[in-house]
Amino acid sequence: MFVAPGTFDVIFSVYFSISKAKRIVGLLVLLLLLSTSDLLAQAATASQKEPWSFGVNGYYGALFRYRSGLSALNYTHPFSVELYANRHTIGKRAWERKYRYPQLGFALSYFNYGVPEELGEAASLTVQLDNALLQTTRGNLRFNLGSGLVYSTRHYITGVNEQNMAIGSKFCFALIGGFRYEHQLSDKLFLNTHFAFRHFSNGGLNKPNNGMNFPLVGVGVRYQPKRPTLLPHTDTVVTALNKRIHLNLKLAMGRREVLYEDVKTTVHSISLYASKRLSQTNSLLLGADAFHDVALSKEYLNALLPWPEQEPDPRMLGITLGHELHFDRTSFLFQFGRYIYQPTGLFPGAYQRYNLKHLVTKNVSAGVALVAHTKRAYVIEWGLGLHL
């Protein structure tokens, strides 16, 4: 999932020299390709057997003021309109049957925060997985998870919009999730009631990075022109699992901003971990991380602490325990880490990594990961990995 630091230095020097709009378009394209490459490949070979459905949702909610300096969020209630398209899986692959035939799709959303001078408006483009929890004759309880990018019309600018401590940059990342009850009105039309949650953050790329958190309730309709016809499950022999322990090496690079000066620094990381397949869709991970962050000294200024007498060591070490959820060649990894060496002591002792990985070949992967300290993003990593 990660690339060598020397190679990525060249890539990032070019990447961050072009305009912000072009950068974000590139990020969006890569994110969508990583998370939907299998989806598109499957759809291309489905020959009209994997139908699509289309829907619209309306939401109303409230914003969480979960950090100081977010006074603009105190008395506002956002509303949102969402358009989406989902492809229905029919059991062509083992993981589709394992997860009870989920829907995979795209959503385009509009947000109005109700505070136009400080927060403005926003639009998001996300990819999502939608699945049933409970099913009845006329309805079912479903959940969905997804990620993507958000564009905001207003963001923090020193001396211009300093009340907006929630949105640190024009483009941010989105994490979406929610539950809904779906009631069938006719053969092709469904009524939905929703409880949803949205999180927007720039992942430490710009300061401030307080982010947006808000729950929403909503109602919507979904139109399904054609019902999916599930393929018969004809497997008579379960594919034997490769239960040996695999060794994985990941090299990554990310950019982050520490102070309010629009100057970004580079973070390199090396991850070495062992993985053991527990089932067709689950693996257990155990390993270690090494970080090299030249901006660690600036964290003293960020925390309003005196500058140390000696330049702090830019290296940090951690051990990790994690889980990998497999969807054919694409997988999602969650790793919980514990620092065993952290010279500044300014970060919490624990961290998390949320990683989206795609196998380019049998032994090489590409991906993107968010490293966070509890609820605060640290850095977004990009890179390549080797799996033996």
C-alpha cells in the first residue's frame, strides 16, 4: 500500500506545486478508483444482471460543538439534500454472499449550515456500501458506510473568516454513516426514514483542523427499475484458506500543517506487520510502525510550550494490532497502535490507522490511510506495499 520515501518526494514536490483545485481533483479520482475499481469491473461484466437503483433523501440535523473556538456552531441546524445511485450485487463473488448482497454506489449531497457568513454551504461526492441488517415482508432495516470529498464555500482565512474554526480548507474529506428503515410502497418504489451521521475533516493537511460532526434525521424515496435476480449458490467445495503467516512491508508519505502559516511538512512512515487469514473475509494483523516527522519541534509552539533546548528527534516508533476486512482485491484495515518511542510526549500514547488498500498485483498494493490520535487527525498517508 505504500511507496519509497525517495520516490514519493519527487511525486509530492510536483503534486503540491500545482493548483489546489487540481490537487483535489487528483485526490478524488484516486480515492474513487481505489474504493470502486472492483465495483466498476464487476458492473462491466454483469451483462445487465446487476441492476441499479436511484434515490433522493432530505436531512435536517444539528452540529456538535465538541471543541473550543467553535462558537459559530452553537445555534445552527444544517439541512441537506442527497442524490444517489446504487448497484445491487447478486452473488457473483463469495464476499457478496457472505455480506448478504450489499449495494454499492455513489452519492452527491448539498449542505446548508444556516450560518452563511461563517460556515457557508458545502457539496460532497462520496462512495458508499449499503446493506441490510433485518428484513421483513414489506420492509428492512439497513445501514450504510462511505467516504469521499467535500467542497465548502467558506473556510478559515486569517484576518477574514476567523470565526470559522471548524472548516480549515476549501476541500475536506468526508466520512458518512447511518441507519434507515425502508418500507416498500410498490414493486419499484420504496420509502426511507433515516438516522445519519457526517464527519468532515481535512486530515491535518491544513490548520485549523477541528472538523465538523453532525447527526441528521431524514426521509427519502428510492426507485428500483428492475429487481435483482440472485445467482444460485453452486459452490460444493469451499476454497481452502492459505493459513500461513504473511509478511507485509508498507512505505508511506503524507503532508500536514502544524501552525497557522500555510506551510506543510512531510511525514514518512514504514510499517512492517504479519497477517494471518482467519476466514475468506477476515485477517488478523500484528506489527510495528516507524514515523519520521520533521515538524515535531513545531508541536511545542502549537501547544504554547517553550521551545526545547535541543532539536527533538523526528522519529517515533509504535507497535500495532489490527484487523483487515477483505472485498476481493480491495480491503479495509483498522490498526490500533501504541507508541513505544515518542520524544516530545505531546501526542497521546495511542493512535489509530484507517486504511483503504487495493491489490494492484498479487504481491503489490496501493492505498490511502488516515492516522489519528483519538479524535484528532494526524496525517493522511499515500503509498505502496509489498506482501509476501
